[in-house]
Amino acid sequence: MTEPIHWGSDVPVSLPQPLAEDNPGVVPMDGFCFTPNGLFFDLSEADYQRISSPTFAPDNPQEQVIRYDEGL
């Protein structure tokens, strides 16, 4: 992916968890992988950190906003 994924939320987002070190992927399948314990998302810890960090947050309507162009 060359473009970042922009998302924001005021609640925790449901994301797949990365593979545990004791459950390595054996057979990759385009985003999924077979492991000794079954089928899992093929997601490393580095990938998880990258996609789980939002690139922006929703506006806070309770935050005071000062507009310098208000009198124009």
C-alpha cells in the first residue's frame, strides 16, 4: 500500500490480532495463513502496529475553537 488508510473513531476499532510467536504461519493464502492451530489472519506485529494507529481523530465538539476570521 502506498497511500495511508485514513480512519478515525471515538471507540476501539475491532481489528484482527497478529500471529503469536508460538503459532507461526505455515501456508500463506492472500491475507490468511494456515498454522498448526488452524486458519488465522496473516498479520505480523509490525503490520498490526501500522494499521492500528489512526491517522486522524474525529472532531471534539466540546473543544473550544477560536476562529480568527470570525469578524470578517
